[in-house]
Amino acid sequence: MAEFPSPSWKDYELLDSGAGEKLERFGAYVLARPEPKALWDKSLPDAEWRRLAHTTFTPGAGFGKAGKEDSGTWNRLKKMDDQWYIDYANADGLKMDLRLGLTSFKHVGVFPEQAPNWDWIYRQTRVLAQKLGRTPRVLNLFAYTGAASLAAKAAGRLPGAQPLFQRLLRPAGRDGDAPGHAHGLAGKRRTCPERPLRQGPAPVHRRADDAVVD
């Protein structure tokens, strides 16, 4: 499985990386933040990084240590919103709107390198729907930001998801459904697959057709 997004994703771009950092564009905004795996030298000079970046992340004293990843601050270099939307679409018809935001632990609410997994989940759920002749029920047992859940939902249906990070929502227009679009929130399931799925206030005793695990 590839661990990098397709270059056709217009709202995301890795502009540069190196010296323990990465420079990324999420929609209209460019962010510079730590990346421990970037052990090589930067391709662009530091002055160009500062010219392009809307904000940079400065780790705190405990950043990266167990239980201390919430330490750090964003330093605004240009005017930008606290929260904003980006679009994701692929050639198979998957379309998602992702709401991002700056957090104190350097993340923004989406992991771009997971995009190939979203594509795969979308394709497999569509195949399952055709095989079953109905909308499949997909249980996501690992949904940190919710994008994988929305990919399954765009191709079928995802019952029983509980919100953990409320960062992903709304299709185009941000206020209604559209074919191929997914909206809603999905978080990490902390229950076992054997437990009943929930739909509304009462549990529904039925089995999921497929599951996403990590």
C-alpha cells in the first residue's frame, strides 16, 4: 500500500521537507510543522519556507515524549482562519469535504498519507454493495480522524460510529447530501464487534457486513 497521496489531490501538496520538518499546503494555507522522519536536507531555503508559510509549529519542552504530545504552539505569520475546509476527490467518484483546524499537538485533523487507504476502502465498499445487492453495513474499529469512515459511508453505510474528533463534515455546499459525497463524524470505536450496533437510542442486534481494523 502506498503511503503518500495522489498528486491529483488539488487541495493538498507537500511543498518541501527536511531537517525534521515538513512544509505542506492544505487548501489556501501553508503550514510548517515537525516531521521526525524527514532526516534529509531541505530543498528550499529557510527564507522561502517563511515566505510561503501562514503558520509554523514550535514544539514545547515535552513534545514527542510519552503523554506529552499536546505540548506546542502555532506561530501565525499571515492571516488565516482557525478552521477551514479542503476537498478530497478521486477518479472513482469519492468526494469528501474535510474540516481542518490547528491543534496543540501539531496535527490538523487529517493525515494526507492515508488517502490511498480511503480510496481502497471506497472501492472495496462499492464492490461489496454490488455483491450484496444492497447498501452494506461497515463497522470501523479504528477511526482517528474519521476520513476512512466517510470513505466507507460515501460508498455505502457506516452504522454505529461514535465521534471522537469532530473534524470531518458536510459535502459540497457544506449543508446537504450529494451523490458520491460523504459527511458526518466518525471516531474510534471502543467497543467490540460482537456488541450490538446502535442506530438511534436503542441498540440494534445485527451483524456488520465488513469491518475496518488497524
